[in-house]
Amino acid sequence: GIQVGDEILAVNGAETPTWSLAMQEIATESVARPTLDIAVKDLAGNRQQRVMSSEDIGDLAEAGDLLSHIGLGPDRPVLPPVFGTIVEGEAAAQAGLMSGDRVVSADGEEMADWRSWVDFVQARPGTPIDLLIDRGGSLLTIALVPAPLARDNEVIGRIGASNAPAPELLERYQVTHRLGFAEALPVAVAKTYEYSVLTLKVIWRIFSGQASIHNLSGPITIADTAGKTASIGFVYFLKFLAIVSISLGVLNLLPVPMLDGGHLLYFAIEAVKGSPVSEAAMIQGQKIGL
């Protein structure tokens, strides 16, 4: 009985202010109970009850994407096909696209929204696209070739551009979710672990040649990103600081002389051999670490 436009408020009495919480409750409750009582707010603003059978949901281990498995798709804002950020050196910049350009059509096909444009580009890796764009009221024709990008088990097109922000359209999709200290602590620990592992994975991928060295950033990029997150909001700025702190912590614990991890390495060697590392070895280690 779920209708287009319903906003999920709770699943079996547990409030679900975000999509991640809604999916979590649907997954856990479908295993524990025969039915899911889903409270929703309909398009008219009225609270309604919908009922979903756990038997109909079936085995979620085989689902992959939970939402599509049960026949749901999140409502998304319809954003106009207007470019916001153009990444220097990538296909969009090389073709001459600029921030503020609006896509009118691609290969003669009208582009009504940003999602249609993204799907169009991703389906054409390495294929030339004839673009008609509106730049300040003037129509221009631009030739664009999306760069191939391997993702999962497929190759998609990428041009290195993002859409122009439209905060007035996004407002109804945003929610602030707060946790008490006792609830937040285990979530914070889990997130710290998740970001620590991610940092190590990226470092390994760079050293093994599976990821670009452009994933590395210096103080200037960090300062620039800090400014951008601060302009979005204080919570986003704090999240950015937390991620930077975790990354620095992980890097500092790598077994490289000169870092804290290097000192721990020397202590481990001393514990094994029963005596400190020689001064000459420490000096050579410092040189290598530097």
C-alpha cells in the first residue's frame, strides 16, 4: 500500500528520520517479525499506516540493493542540467565547458534534468557527444568526449563536472539526526575504524598503482577544503576535521622512522633482540624515513 510521495516516519514503532535508519529497521524487523507496520506521511500531510509482509520481502542476503529488492526508490530533487564545478584537466574543461552552462540537448536529445544528463554521459565512455548549451542566453555547440572510467564490473563515461547547487530544491530532502552520548559512542568508534581502514586501503592502492597519486593532498588543498566545508556549515566542518585527524593518526602510526610508528618499530625490534637498535642503524632509518 505504499504510494509515491509517502515519507517513511517509523518502522514497527522505531522512528526512521533518515534512509539509512529506515533500511536498517526494514532489514532487522523483516527477520524478527512476520509483518512490518510502516508509518508514513502521505502527500496531503496525513499520517497513514502501511503493512509489509516479511515473507514477501524474502531473503535479504540475496537482495544486494535492499530498496530495489522490495520495490522502492528514494524520491530525488529534479535538478536543472546546469554545471556548477568544472574539474581542471578533465574532459569537460578540455571541451571548453564553463560553470553556469546549461545543457539544452546532447546528440539532438533534449536534456530536461541533471539525472538524465548524468545517465547519458555514463552510457557513452569514449564516445563523442555533440552538445548544445545555453551560456548566458547564447546557444553554443560543443564537442565532448567522456573519459572511460572503470567502476565495479563496468566502464562508464566521466567528464569531471558537477551540477550547480540548488539549496531551495534540496531543503525538503534534508534532516538533522542527533544521537545521545550513549548511542553516539559506538557509532563514532565504528566510523573511526571505517575511515582508518579506508585510509590504509587508499595508501595501498596508490603504492600498488591501482589508484592515482592525485588522491594525495597537501596543506593548500586541505586548507581549501576546510574553507569550503566551513562555508556549508559548522557540522560539515567538524566532520572534515575528524576525517583529517583520523587520516593523520593512521599515517603517523605507519612503521616509518621519524614518525611515531617508526619509534614503535624500534621498540618492537628492541623487544625481540633484547637491546636497543644501534645509533648507526637509527640514523640510516631516519634518512630512509625522511
